[in-house]
Amino acid sequence: MKRRDSIAYKLSGLLGAVILLMGMHFAFSFYFNVQTQGFLEQTQMEMEFLKLVKEFRDYFNHARKEEKNWFLFRSQNYLQSRQKFLVRAQNSLADLKKKTTDPHLTERVGDLENHLLHYATLNNELPGIQTVSQTEAFTQKARAVDEGVMEQIAEITNALLEKADHNQELADLSLQKYFLWFIPFSLLGLTLWAVAGFWVLYRLKKRLFQLVEATRRMAMADYAPQLDTAPGDELGLLAAHFNEMAGKIAEREAKINQISQELIQANNLLKKGRAPFPAVSKIRP
């Protein structure tokens, strides 16, 4: 019981509470940091997907511009240039498909690949176009394929942007939660630390005041009656020592008084021994 009432025991408990508080603060910080880092990595991955989509769109747009003049410029060099850009677009699309893990986005990429297959049919039909009606039919078909591809590209781009915005919102929300937890938690920790420090100082001051008062009462010879009512802590231990010292001092005072009485009696006896004998008158014959 005395050990639990000691200041060292209370300080060790305070230190344990502070360590626990710091551990909880570190755990919260680590959790929100990992969560925010995960959202940011997903956003970065989706931005890479957008880069691949942009690369595919650039290649496709370059080939699409050439399609408007297919009937006028049907040379092999021109068609090979267009085919080269389409192959690059298909390669970019294949890279995007490999890195995509979202099932909905994978489905849209598959639809885009299916739209690109229609260009093989257009390449086969192109050499046989001779009349104006055939040219108009071919142009309408090419425009329909172009519009389908552009719609798929727009849907994929919008889906990636929505996911990136959503992950960014989650990262911002996680960061806001971190600050909402961090600021009150830090203020609470500082408040507990200040209150605990004030409490310890108050206990030390109170203990010191009790010891000073005990010493003052002992000096005034009024401490002995108060010792029996002292609490069972360090002050009670000091009181027991003071009681023992008071008993020894009383015994010594009794011995000193006894010796003093004996000295007084001896002194009186000496004084009686030094008294002159009464004069004896001479007897004359």
C-alpha cells in the first residue's frame, strides 16, 4: 500500500500512460498514412492509364484524318502510314488491357478492340471502290466505325477520370480524418500531460508542507501527540522515528536528572565535611 502511494509509483504510472498515448498516436498516424498512400498510388496508376488512352487516341486521330482522303489517296505508302498508326494504337490498347484490373474497364477496353477489328474490313473493301455511291457507302461505314471508337475512348477516359477523382476524394477525406484525429488527440495528450504534471507538483508541495509542519511541531515539543494519527505512508514512518527519538531523549533526561541529584547530595555532604569543629576551651590546672 505504501508503494502505491509513493511518488515514484505514481510517476511510473504517468510515464506508462504517456507511452500508451504516444503509441496510439503512432498507430493512428501509420494507419492514415498507409490508407492515404494507397489511394494516391491508385490515382497515379489511373493517371498512367489515362496516358495510355491519350497515346492511343493520338495515334487513332492521326489515322482517322487520313481516312477522310482514302478514296483520293489510295497509294500504298499512304495506306501503310495509316496502318502503322493503327498498329501503334492497338499496341497501346494492349498495354492498357494488361494493366487494367477493373472488370468494368476491362469490358470497355474489349469493346474498343472489337471496334478496331472493323478497320480490317474497311481495308479489304477499299481497293474495290470505283463509283460515287460506293464511296458514300464506304464513307458512312467508316464514320460509323470512327464514332464508335471515339465513344469508347470517351467512356474509358471518363471512367478513369471518375475513378481518379474518387480516389483523390478518398485520399483527401483520409487526410482530413487524420487531422481531425491528430489535433484533438494531440491537445488531449498535452492537456493530460499538463494536468498530470500539475497534480504531481501539487502532491510534492503538499508532502513537503506536511514534513515542514511535522518538523515545526517536533521543535515545539508538540509533535508527539500528533504522531499516532499520521497516515500510514512516509510521514508515518518519520513519525515512528521521531517517537523513538523522543523516548530516548526522555530516558537520557531522567538519567541526567538522577545524576544531578546525586551530585547535589554529594556536594552537600562535602560542604558538611568542611565545616570547622567547635572550639574546645583550654582546661587550666
